[in-house]
Amino acid sequence: MLAPGHQHRTQAVVFFPPLGTRGAPGLNQIGPVADRGGMSHPGMHQGLSLRTEQKMLLQPRMLQAIEVLQLGAMDLCTYVAEAALKNEALELESAHSEMPGLGKGGGARGREARDAHHEMLQNQPDRELGLNGQVELQLAGMDLPAGELEWVRFLVSCLDEAGYLGSSDEDLLQGAISAGLGGGVASLGRAIAGLQGLEPRGIGGRDAVEAMLLQLDPDEPNYALLCCMLEDHLDDLARNKWPKVASQLSITLADLKSLVKRLSQLDPRPAAALAGQLAPAIHPDLSLIQQLDGTLSLKVDRSQWPALCIDPDVKNMSQDGDLPAEVRQHLRRKVDEARWLLDAVQQREVTLLRVARAVFEVQSAFLKLGSGHLVPLSMATVAERLSLAPSTVSRAVAGKYVDTPHGVLSLRWFFQTEAGGAARDDLREVVRKMVNEEDPVNPLSDEHLVKSLRAAGHKVARRTVAKYRKELGIKSSYQRKVHAAA
């Protein structure tokens, strides 16, 4: 990443008065000098020595180039916008499709980019109301006394992100008093009952079990059995000890299976889906565009980037001899900083394209055929091919996404270590497929999976298979076993 010419050989000269000389205090006799062991010797004096050191000095513009390189598309937009607020020599306009620093966007390509940006904004999903919003809508349609209404709102503010009312009654009462609410235990009980009657059902429960109990209808068939399963048999059900549970409940395995299916419809975290926050939208930095002849071309997606250029008025003022020298010097410094940022953004694009092209030359089979055809690839390999430092490749792919024929994927995802003769994700998919195709009554153990993988040419250890299974959310063979009904 460092350009030639940034290695500086410096001579560090350290002055020590000569040893053994006598003179005025404070000149030759400086005082005690500590030896290597930390001991001081009054007879030792400082002397003169000369040594040569070699240091790598990073100029501010080099540090900025490194910082810009590792920014993703949206982070880069934020970075540039903040830089423009601090530098009057930078000029920003709307998004365009021209190279940053080469002028303002315009013409058909500029309009095309702006249209794409507008379409992206129109397609963003609406924000959910969140738990507070949904509760307020329900409370607005209920005829509750003002005091009880405030109690329910207070309890809503005490819910955690799952919808649990985890605080004790004592803590809730103390919090209510601090909030200026009166009524004591009776008001608290009515407010909890009112809260637990709201949607989504289950909010206001003290834990996951109570939240699911609140979702059951007392009039539904097998209500007592379902409550018993939640309160007394969840651990055995989680360990797949169905025969034991069926025996204790005096029901058949077929009946237990039906009851478990009903329990699976309950949400142990009723408010988790109403957090009111959506995952941030992913904006690809690169796009693979299919040409008429079927080939793929790689380009940088600039639809999110603002037009960035140097303000011509500021540039002219920096060269205006009628202005005071200190003003011209300040403006010239700002113009230089703006030019450095433009160069850093352009260099980011060049490096990103170089790295991505090298990646897709290796991963061409994946682009054509999709999952299962990823080739093991390391950043060191790409760095060596491009004569770059591995750290530069790492920064270039960090937080970057590419729009491929198989979806928007992280550029870092294409760097996968070899596992059993295949890329890691491909081998995980093999494990997933084998489990999906197994006999549920006699599921494959990790040892059986290892033997099957080795028979297919994938030499992997048992601990690797167990790791992939856990990453895929696949339970152990004991937990996957389906018990045949008697």
C-alpha cells in the first residue's frame, strides 16, 4: 500500500558529555546514570554517540488512502459528506455515475444513476410501528380510565426486547412510585392483566414459558396437557426424550407429536419481531453485468456516491494575489486536502476493481454454475498475483458487496480456506444435503457423516463436521431422531 519514496533514512544524534571529564556542574557532571539493571552510578557521565535508524513514515494522505480503501459504499458516502462539512474546498452534489473527481455528473449516464438511486429509495420497506406503536393503537380503542392507561404504558416501558416483564413486583412498584403513579399492588395487578391481554399475545410474561402459556386458549382441546408440557417437560422434549414424556402424560407418541406441533406454533419471544429496527440495507460496491454475448463485465456501482469535486471559486481564491498571504495559505491547504481525498477515492476504486477481477478469475465456475463450485482461495494468493500487500487486499474487500447472478454477496465470502478438498461453504452444503436426505428414524451420527464424506473424497475430521453441523443449526443425531409411533 505504501508508495515508493516514503521510506526515510534518518540519523538520530544523541549528545552525551564525554566520560571522565571535569567541569562546571550541569555541563559535564550531569548526575547519576542508571545501568542496564536499573542501578545508578555517580561516576558515570553522558557522552556523544551517533547512530543511524530507518523508519517508515506515513504521510497524512497515505493514512487517508488506507482509511478510504476499507470503507464500504454507504460508509464512504458518510465519510465524504463529513469531509465536505470540514473543508470549504470540497463540493458535493447528487449521486452520479462519473468517476469521482473528474467533474460533475450529467447526461444520460448521470440521469440513469439518479433514476436508479430514486428507485432504490422507493423500494425500501416501510418501518414497522414497533411494540410501543402497536400497543398505543390498541390502547386508543379501549375505554380505560386515565390512571390505568398510564400504568399500562409504564409497564410497556419496562418490557425487554423479547416482551418479558422481567422485573419483580417490588421493583415495578418502586418504579411506578418514581414515575408518579399511585394505587399500589391493586393497580399493578390490573395493569399486568391489561398488558397481557394485548397483542402480540404473550407480552408481559415473566419468561419464555409464561409468554407461551399466555398464548394458549383455555378453551382449546388439550389445554391442560399443553400447560403441563410447558411447565414440567420442556427439558425432556428438548432432549428428544419423547417416549419418557408420553409415558408420564399417559398418551401415545402420535398424540405427543400432535401436541408438540401445537407448541411449535407458540412464540417464546413475542415482541422480538417488533423491535422497530430493520437490518441496514446492503448497497453493492460492485456489479457483474451480463453482456449480450453472455459474458459478465465487472463495474463499480456509483449510484450511491455523491458528485465530488473541488470548488473552482475556492481554488481561484487560493491563487488570488489580492488576498492576504495567510488566507491564500489556508485555502491552498484546503484545496490540497480536497485533492488528496479525490485521489484516495479514485485509488479505492482502482484497487477494488483489481482485487475483484482477480477473485472472479479464480471463481469463474461459481459465477457460471452457482453453489457447490466455489474454489478455495486465500488473500495471500490474490495479493501475490497483484503484487500487493495482503493487508491491502484485506482492506479492499472489507465491508464490500458485489451483485452477482446468484445474489448480492460479500466480497470477503469468496475467500474460503480449503476443507476436505473443497471450499468451506461448499462442504457445509454437502453436510446439509446429507442430513436432509437421511432416514429420520435412523439419523446419521457425526461419525457416519465423516465416513460418507471421506468416501466422496472429502478428508475431514469429526470435529470439523460437528462444527459445520452447529453452524448450520443442525441438531445432533440423538436430537434429530424421529420416534416411530407404537
